Amino acid sequence: MSALLSFLGIEITPVSHAEKIISGIGGFAGIYAIFLVSNIFLPIGSAALVVASMGASAVLLFAVPHGPLSQPWSVFAGHMVSAVIGVSCVILIPDLFVAAAVAVGLAIGVMYYIRAIHPPGGATALSAVVGGADVHALGYQFVITPI
């Protein structure tokens, strides 16, 4: 049975019930706090895209805290550089589809070079582009708030 689970990629490393519950509570608290802060700067609909990338980060941070994609440098720098790239693409590239694609591609490349691979950073870059007028109006403030 463990060979089948391994073949399917199902992790069989035991995790205690306490750790699972703490992870869930941590995810709840983190996302709730992000919604509260984001709601100060953006309408709730616009904030939802930002919170989506943070939701993915919460899974990595609270469910896989020792993984390389969950380390503080990867999380912080991955989101920050991706946000700067996303905002820059909105400002510099008039075609939304091209801007979105360039933002994600550049975010991936730069995260590699600064050794800060954090997959939700790609969503952050994309959110800066497709987030709509409310997000675009923030300009580079998007990098600090709500990211």
C-alpha cells in the first residue's frame, strides 16, 4: 500500500493532530489579518485577489514550515519583488494580457536570481496586473499595502 501511495505522490510522513490544528488556526489568523489590513486600502472585491496569493503562502507557511519555499527570505522577497514587477508591468505595458504574462515570467526569473522562489509570488505579480482599477490606483503603494 505504501508503494502505491508513494507512486501517487501522497506523503506518508506522520503529522500530529495538534500540528494540523495549529496549522489551520495559523492559516485562519493570517488570512483574517490580511483581509482586515487590505480592506483599509482596497474595496473587498479588489482585496480578494491579493488575499488569494496570501492564501497560497499561508498553506506553505503553516503546513510546510520547514520547506525551502516557506522560508522567511523566500516569502518576503518573493512577494515584494513580484509586486514591484507586477506594478511596473501595469505602468509600462499597455496590453493587459502581455503585461500579465510578462509580470509572471519576470517574477519567476527574478525570484530564481535572488534565491527567493515562492510560488505565490507569481500570483502577487499577476494580481497587480489583473486586480483592476482599485489595485492599479495604488501604484507602488501596492508593494507596501496590502502586500
